[in-house]
Amino acid sequence: MSRSDFLQDQKWRDYLSYCNEFYFVAPPGIIEPNELAPEAGLIITSTNCARLYTKKKAAYRDCTVPESLYRYVLMNRTSISDEHYDRKAYWESWLVDKQINADFGHRVSRAISEVVNIEILAVRAENKRLAKEVEQYGKCVELLEGLGINIHSWNWREALRQKIVEKPPNEEIDKALELLDKARSGIRQMWNPRPQ
């Protein structure tokens, strides 16, 4: 895992009599192939450790691994139990566990599906609300433009104030009031939507 591990390792030669090929495996940049003895090979991992790449092939040695080593490894990997093994009980238990796991999986799947559906409905409702708000904004823009006010100019508020203070002719006042009523009605609908 580190360069210092590699440099301090003096015991690796003791393993040679137990294997036909001996490799060091390390992340990139820890060991260079030309630093290794002829007996050793080098395998480099990818940066995410998902793949292995042979950088130097190990020399093959014809050796017989002692039988006692195999026995030691096998015994180390097993556990001794004096419990009586009942095949029928084992498979019945296995089937019950399998059913429990399947039921649990279905419940989790349904719960996730319900949450997703609730979120989808919430997003749809929000999109609908925003669409109405944009529509009302458009109507307000139309109203202001009908009064000759460009809301995209930096002084549109001042222009609106001037329009209101100027006392326009009655026809323009009626038109402005009609547009304001429509805008007010739209805004009320936006803030107090009817249940659907």
C-alpha cells in the first residue's frame, strides 16, 4: 500500500518455496518493474482498484507445495460444529427466509414507488401553479404596456407613477380599470385556486 512497505519487506523471498509464481500487487507509482528481483512479478491496480494490469511477468518456478500447508489452509477456513445437520429443517428455513426477503423487497419497492408518485404529483402541482403565475405576470405586462409603460426599462416604476398622477382621459381610465380588474381576478385565482 505504500513505498515504505515495499522497501522494508524482507520476508517475501520466504514465500517463494510455496508458490509457482510470486507477484507484488500495488497501486500505480509505488513499485517500478525494474526494481524487482527476477523471481518477482508486478501487478498494478487501476486508480479505482477495479482492474489489475500485469506490468512484469513473474518467473515460473516448478515447486511442490507441502501437503501440510494445504491442510493448514483448509482447516483454518472451516469451522467444526457438533450440531446435528437436518437437511429438511435447513431448506424449510431457507424457504421461509427467502419469502421474508421477497416480501420485504416488495414492501420497500412499493414504499419507494409511493414516495416517487407523491413527489411527481407535487412537482406537477407546482408546475401548474407556476404556469398560472407566469400567465398572470404576462397579463400584468400587457396591462402596463397598454398604458404605454415598458417594464423592461430601468425606470418603469417611475413611468407607472407618472401615468397614475397625470390623470389620463376617462376612456384610458376605464380601460386601465378594466385591465386592473382582470389582473386582480387572475391574481386572486392564483392565490386561492379552486380545489380540483
